Amino acid sequence: MALHKGPERPDDRPLSVNPFYGEANPVSRMTGAPPQHRLPDSPLSPTTAYQLVHDELMLDGNSRLNLATFVTTWMEPQAGVLMAECRDKNMIDKDEYPRTAELERRCVAMLADLWHAPDPAAAVGCSTTGSSEACMLAGMALKRRWSRRNTSGRPNLVMGVNVQVCWDKFCNFWEVEPRLVPMEGERFHLDPQAAVELCDENTIGVVGILGSTFDGSYEPIADLCAALDALQERTGLDIPVHVDGASGAMVAPFLDEDLVWDFRLPRVSSINTSGHKYGLVYPGVGWALWRDKAALPEELVFRVNYLGGDMPTFALNFSRPGAQVVAQYYTFLRLGREGYRAVQQTARDVANGLAGRIEALGDFRLLTRGDQLPVFAFTTAPDVTAYDVFDVSRRLREHGWLVPAYTFPANREDLSVLRVVCRNGFSTDLAALLLEDLQRLLPELRRQPHPLGREAGQATAFHH
């Protein structure tokens, strides 16, 4: 969640009210406007309040054209109806809403089966507000298991420098030393041997990413586990692996069935995913699963009875909506394995096709092609000097498209890229429209005297 500050210069400028919106107010106050930064003195009619908020939100970008986000931006109307019916249900209150709790339990069981838990009935897991919370919970379990066998030393967590920011937060919040495997050359994610070299008796675990945020590539989880197996044979160190499958854990089981990355690897102790990414549910819902009860220390689970009943809970949040969990169960039930396979394959096909057509323009070099996650990253070709990726991102925003431009982390900070996330709802037709807009912009970009991206502002807001 973004941290918002108050306005630097709160002028308390009132909101402008169209006279038509003021039908419930006295005529003399028909155009009276509520303040922006303090509570109004008196109520507004619901129609007026709705219209004021609605009108301001029109200035947001179109979420369907946001190719930066991994988050689901389209669901079926029936899912929306179900979510509306459940929006007042508190997920924590399992005694009052036992069927919602049962749907959560079924989702955990389905994921345990999908991820090849040795005994799906013995796997434990929970829903969360997203993968960030799920990663925090997994990290907490790793640290607690480490602390049982270590009484001194500072705990550390080994991971690639390409991890999502939630892992930096975990290490900061829970006072764990992050040990980061840097990028090298054209390797943009974790190298198993380099990761092992960073491990010692204070390593609580190693994080493998099934689908890097930076370029959409899978990290080699099986090779990582094999390298840690060899480390244990040499030194006796038994270091678990957590798989951050925020996106890939809902893609690989359907499109890459022969890829071994999950609980089939004995060293994998826990896995997370984002139901609101390629799980195809509106934000926010995530899932955290552990291979068995031994992987999740019992002392981390709290039991409360003041809502009625005995409710075990392992989460950073307490109250949270049940609607997204219900929507996840609906989507599992609605699509099944074949439906998920069709949706994810379509997204991958769109990514592959669009990446190929962008490469054919001649101005760009692909880093990935969308053949793992339906995500690809590209940069300008070596001979392109008139513009850079920030120019491309800025100009595409003028057409409503949000295609992020950013630099890679340490050791490859010289590399700036654009990234396209192809989600369900980003169709072949929309991909063609994006390509047409890009082609229209290229002649102007090629005529620039030099790149203007950084000068013009790398993160300019959406323009209508």
C-alpha cells in the first residue's frame, strides 16, 4: 500500500459541484461545495456524493490499458455479483461465516493438489491480502524454524537482487540480513551456485522466484534445490527453499507441467501466489501454503474465541473481506484445469506474438519473449540514439497506454527497459492497437536530437 502524505499546501479549496447534482440541497446552496481536506459540516445527498467521486475518478487511467500491473483488471459479471454479495463478510469471523471459511479451506486444498504436495490433506495454508503478506508469513516461518536450532548470530535470507520489494520489506521489518545474488551480463535473475556461496549456518532460507517481476523469466528452482542438496552433503547445512510464485505458480502448473519447481522438490517448504494476478481474481487476495504442519511452527498460529468458536489464525491482518476468497473459489470452479490452461495459453500467445512484432520493428532488442510468464521486457537497439525507453513510455502514455520504463538493479543499472504484462483481457486486438500506436510514434521519436525521457519526466501522469 502506498504511503500517502497530506497536501504540502492545504488550501482547502472546495470541490466544484455542478448545479444539477444539488437536487437535495436548498436552492440557495445548490452550488455549495464541500471541502477537500476536512470533513464537510453537513451531509450531501448520496447522488451528489457519488457523482463528485465518480467525476474525479474519471481522470484515472484505464486499468485495462495498464500494462505495468500484474493485477487482474477483468472478471465475469457473475463474479462481480458474488463479490458484491460478500463484501460485508469478514474473512476472520469463521464462526459467523462458516461457508466462506469452507470455501477458503477448499481453495487451499486445490492449490496443495495443484502444487503436488506429498499429502494434500496434510498441507497447511491460508488466504492473505496478496503475495506481499504471504511472503511475510513464509519468511516468518523460515526465521522461526531457524531460531529453534540457532541461538546466536544474525539471520540472513538469500535471494536474487531481482526479488519483489516485499522481500526487502520483510528483511527490514523482521531484522533479517538480505544476501542478494547480483545480476551478471545477460543473466537477470538468481544463479543457484552463486546463491549457495552466500549461505551459512545463519541462513534461514533461499527464495526462488517463479516469474521475475523485472522480465517475466522463471528462476531455476530445481537447480537451486540440487545445489542446496549438494551443500548439505558437504557441510550438513539443511537450508529450505521458499518459492515466490506470485505469478508463475498460477501459470506453470497449466502450461509447463513438466517443469519441476513445487512440492515435488523435498527442499521446497512453502509457496505463495497472488490470486489477484494470474489467479484471475480482482485485488486483493493471495495464498500461502506449507508442505506440512512441520514447516509452519505451531507457535505462530494464534487462536481466538471472542468472535465465537475457536479460530486459528496466521496472518498479519485480522479483519479483511471475504469477497475475494469467494471469487477465487468461483474462478477455480468456473474454469477448472482446462479453463485455466486456455486462459493462460491465450495470454502467453498474445505476449509471444506482440514481442515478435515489436522485435520486427528493428528499433528494439528483446530481453525475454513472454514464453514463461506472459510478460516480456525489451530495450532500444544498440544503434538507436535519438530516443530511449523513457521517451517511448512517456509518448505511449499520451495514448492511454501505461508501459513502464525502469532501470535494472545493481550490476546492470546500465540497462533500461520497457515491460509489457499480458493479462487475461489484454486481447490480440488490444495488442494490435498498442503496436499501431507504437509504430505511429516511432517516426517522431527517430527525429529527436537526443533522448528526452529523463528531462521530460520519467513518470509523467496519464494524459487524456
